[in-house]
Amino acid sequence: MQCPGQDSRYWDGAAVFEANCPECGSVMEFFKDDNTRKCGQCGHRMLNPRIDFGCASYCPYASQCLGELPPELLAQKQDLLKERVAIEMKRYFDNDFKRIGHAGRVARLVKEIGTMIADRDEHQDFNPAVAGIASYLHDIGIKEAEKKFDSSAPKYQHQEGPPVAREILTELGANEGIIEEVCDIIGHHHSPRPDETINFKVLYDADLIVNLEEKQKEAPSSQEHLEKIVTGSFLTQEGAEVASKTFLTT
């Protein structure tokens, strides 16, 4: 069955419309199901200004329904997936506000560090969706670890986290590539391997900063000790910079 929104039998007079090319101002004709159109005057490829991404923003079959999705929609799909993962994480932890708050702070730092990396254009393989989703789910194994082993030790988190994360992401319709990488990160997020992806490194650094913040509130460390951590424990230059601004006085 074809999606009614894309079936021309249900179209009305507004199904075909005109829009001006943002580059040269020429008039371009769009059909409502066009993702993009190429300007016949200057060659600019323009995103359909009226397309209703609606369900396509999260539906795992959107590419089959609409054809090849433009980068703008792919980014929108990933942003929406992150938002839905955040909601599911909160639902899973229920009233464990400590875990929810921790994940939220890690997610904000992942975004900050990731933006710095993107601005410097040093890592073309950095994927904000993978790092962002991992930030919300990195400690998702704690609940099962405490239930089964009465412990939140890293080894138990690494063991119990991936199955829970996979179930959440599968229910949300995430693609298998994202699921596999996120689960891999969760399965060793306290223990860097010799050759890690930039997505893992960003998550690791963000989590380290938040863990240090929490420890500082409980038992403050000296500036000398913090400086050793900042200069020797982070996996990205950007993570170390954020940590330096956070912990080291000038």
C-alpha cells in the first residue's frame, strides 16, 4: 500500500506549485512529492520548501517511500532519533533522576565537543547521531547490572548495556549501522581500545568530564591532580580544552 500522502490520487490543486531559486531567483516548479529540484537556470539543487517530512523524519521505510533522501532530511531523521532515544532513556530509568541527569549532561558535552571538532573539520568520519545516541544510552546497562550483580561496576555495565540499547534502538527503527556502532561503544565505554573511532572518543571525553564534575562535588581534588588528568586522560584535543575551561583556574 502506498502512503496516501505520496499517492497522486489524493492530490489537490496545491500539489504543484512554484518557488524561486535561492541562488538566481528563477522560478522553479515543484510537485509535492519532489524531495529536491535542480534549477534549470543556474543548476542549484533546491530542497522542496513545502515538503512535509512528517513520518519520514523517523520512519525506517522513508527511503523506500520517498526515494533517495536529501542530506537535510537525513540530518533531520537523525536529530529526531536522538530526541526519541532521550525520551526512551528517561522512561527506562523512570525516577532515577541521577542517571537521567548524568546522561543529559554527557549529551550536552558530546554536542559541544562534536561542534568544536566539526568546526575544525579534522574528522570527516565524526557522526553526531552515533555519538549523541551513545551519550544518552552509555549507562543504560546500570539498571540490569545492579539487579543481577548488585553492582554498577564497568564490566557489568559493558555486559548488560548493549542488549538493552539494541532493544530500544530496534523499537525506534534505527538502522543497523547505528545500532551496531552504538552498542559497540556502550560495550566498552570505560575502556578505550588502542585504535578508537572519533565517535567513541567524543563520548569518552564527555563522560569523563561529567564524572569528574560529580567527583569534585563529593570530594574536591587539587588543581595539580586535575591538571594531570586534563593533560593526560582525554582522547581528543577538544575534550581536553573543554575540561581545562571547566576545572583549571587561570
